[in-house]
Amino acid sequence: MKPKHRILVVEDKQHERLAIARLLWQEDYEVLLAENPQQASGFLDEDVDLVISDLRMGEHSGIDLLRLWKKRRPTTPFILITAHAEVNSAVEAMKLGAEDYLTKPVNPDELLILLERCIEYRRKDETIRHLQERLDERLGFEKMVGSSQAILKVFEQARMAAQADCTVLVTGESGTGKELVAEALHQNSPRRNGPFMTVNMAAVPEHLAESELFGHVKGAFTGALGARVGRFEAAHGGTLFIDEIGDFALSSQAKLLRVLENHVVTPVGSNDDKQVDVRAIAATSRKLEDMVKESRFREDLYYRLNVVTIHLPALRERREDIPLLTAHFLKTFSSQHGKQLTIDPALMDFLESFSWPGNVRLLRNVVENMVVLARGELLTLENLPASLELDPLLESGRISAGTTSLVALQRSAVEKALVECNGHRTRAAESLGISVRTLQRKLKAWGLEKSTPDERQFHAAHSGNGN
């Protein structure tokens, strides 16, 4: 079986290094081994999906390796393992970018669950894959791509909310860029020099959710072999982004409400409170107001989160941004892969017409796919991934059974929509789910623009034939 991912294990004790390696081999991971940070640094130029490193290795420190790795490979997940359950070291490691840490002796199940979660985090929203670079550049909203009225409204709301140290709820479909907005809120706030921590509640098992947010003490529950620092404590002085807050267990929501109101966390299994100074930004793709009505989400927590709400529109609701986003992604990936590519107008028409169920994330992935697999210098409809061969223009049932060309299918759908709408372009565009501008471009490209100077002429031209 082909290994799933490449894991680098850095441990100075041979028996512990091999024990972890055997566990990972059994799970079909490809394992790289190093005795110390010096050996580990030799893998910096290789494709490593995750690093597991001991904290103390004689004279060497896993913290030093973490600093080096995050400087060179900022998106690689990093897990520290230590026999010294030192809270200060754990907090320092997480502020430097470590995803988590475990105490010895390592629980195999806990390690494997943590690995899967960290790798899943790495697969998330590709629009923020260069997080460290953007943090260093102090990203501003003006650098985010989009010029539609819908997205400009988002930018304006976010600029004002960034300066107010209040809770913000970011809503929108999956792939619209909610975490990107949360990150920009942090970078434009007075907390920009503090940590920016993230946690996705949809990826955290329900029984570990409280531990993830609030931490736990040793022996708090079965498998709690050491103390753990929660995300709130790790984000002290900065911002905590809680993604998919709608997936947070109802039974634990009262504790989250207490933290947001009193800025105090109590680790699981502890009676000691800890004061935290954290700004919370939550996001959801669910309708929390409906969940409140159905008693699946606390009303008081909803209102506490909903101090300021920023709604991100779906990409199909701001189609005028698609050419800008496409050009941005094309430039990024062409440079990355050493190519010089342009886009055929027919392909751009398709991209503007598509419904984009995965929003900006899907558009980005499609452009990258086309760039990577491109053989010439011009991207055309032939370069589209197979999954996008069905144009949403064609979902209305207006398609002739014998038509096979994608362009012919589009033309057939447009012509029939115009006939049904008596040549009225605005209504036809609305029925097709495209903009009037896109419709006009298609008519011009197909030589139909001159033949339809007004609604009456178009209707007369088509009323007596089968087009």
C-alpha cells in the first residue's frame, strides 16, 4: 500500500524513535528518522507532511528545530513530545507555530488521532496556505481580491470591526474564505503582535472539545497522561478563531459562554481558574438562528457571539469577481510552476457562468489543476477538469439531446432562454443564473449580437425556425 504521508520523527533515544516509527509504519505512513535537529534540518528541502520532535534532546532543543522549520516551511504541521510537562514550554511552542504537544509515555491512539487532525488542518482552505508570509507582511483588507459591491461591503465591515475589540461572527458557505477574513481582522487589530490561534470544531471529537479549548490537567480523564494547554490559554494576548462553531456540543456551550463573558478558563479536571486576554472570532456555515429555534444552540451564546456579524457571499453571488480571482490564481500558479499562460475567452465565460458550489476554494483548485496539467500556453475549455464539464447553464433542461459540444450546449441554452423570455436579456440572464454582461459577451462571440438589436427583432427572427 502506498504511504499516505511522510512523517519526520526527531528523537535522540533510539528505542523511542523506533517505537514511534513502527507505530506509523503500521498505519502506512512513510517515516523519516533523525537523532537530533542537525540531522532533521537535512530534510528541510524534502517533501515532509508533518514533523514529530522531542522537546529535550541532550544539548539540543525541539524548540530550536521548530523555529528553524517554521521559518523555512511555515505550513508544515509540527508536534512536540516531552517528558517534561512544562506549561511555559508548551505555550511558547504553540505561539511559535506548533500544532500541539504530547507528554511521554506517548499514548499511541492519542498520537494517531492528533496526526490525522493536523494533516486535515493542512488540507484546509487553500486561500490561506501562505499564512506565515501574510502574517509577516501585515496583510490588509485592501490586498484581498475582489471589487464587487458585495465583497467591498465585507471589507468595509471588517475594517471597522478590526479596531473594536469585540467578538465577531463570520458566516458563509464553505470555501468562501471565512478564516482569511478572521486572519485579516487579527492583522488589522491592536492584537496583531499577539498569537493568532485557530481551532475547527468540526474536526475535534465531541469528547475532546472542552480539552481542546480550555485544556486539561493530568489524570482529568482516561488517556490524559499529562497536562494540556487549551487554545484559549495559548492565544493569550491575541486572537482565537473558532471555526464551525455550530458543531460545538450543546452540553459544553455554557462553559464557552462563561469564558467569553468573564475571560476565565478552567481546565478540565481542575478547580483553578486562569485569566485569559483573548479576542474570539467565530465562524459557521450553518444557520445558527435556526439552530437556536430548534434548541440545538444556546440563545445566550448566539447573542454573545453575534456582537458583529460579517456575512461572506457565495462566489455565485459576486460573479464579477471571478475574472479577478482567476487572474490572481493564474498568476500565482503560473509563477509557481514556471509557466506563462493565458485564458481563452470561452473558458472565462464558462468560469463566470459556473455555479461554484465550493466557492473560492473550488475556483482556486480548478485553476491550479489547469495550470499544472497545461501543455500549451493557452488554457481552453479542453483544460477543464472532468468534474466541471457540466455547465450550470445547461441544468435548466433546455438542451438538445443530440448536442455534444460544450459551446454548442451553451449556445442552445442561451437561445432557448431568450426565446422563452421574448428576447429580454435581463430576464433571460436571470433564468440562466448568469450576469447580463456574460450573456452579452456570449451573444457577441457567437455572432448573435447584431441579429438581436431589440426584443421584437430577436423574437421575430426565432419564432419561425427551430433554433
